[in-house]
Amino acid sequence: MPLYEYISADPEQGCRICKKGLEIRRPVTRPPMETCPLCKSPVKKLISRGVTSPKIAKPLSVSDAKNAGFTVLEKRDEGTYEKL
């Protein structure tokens, strides 16, 4: 189930939970929440920041892979690999 973030539509009306924002797990098939589950004031869905992943500027070399602890294999024939 995905995690959704909501915040009070009007900061003057909400309870202490929805004023700060709340996270809730809901099935994708359910419609978005329109009211806070505690105080019943209107809430709006927030757009979450995306997950960041490291960006590799260049492909890893054989020596970089070996230094990182990976075993590097090179294909020689059909189904035959040789360790570099």
C-alpha cells in the first residue's frame, strides 16, 4: 500500500495533527481523503518529494568494480565465463 501525505486545507481550522501534516497508508483503489480522520476539517493531498538515487557520471571500470568487492566476469564462449 502506498503512503500518502495530507495537510489541513486551512491552517486556522485544523487540529494539531492535520496542521502539521499526516501520513497514512491507503489502498490505491480508495479515493483520496477529503477530511481529517480526527477533527473532520478539510485536508489536501501533498505531493511528496521523490526518492533520490545516486547518479553515476561514468560507467564503472573493471578496477572500480573490483575495489568495490564485485567479481568481474567476461564471456568467452557460449555459457563460459572467465574471471578477470
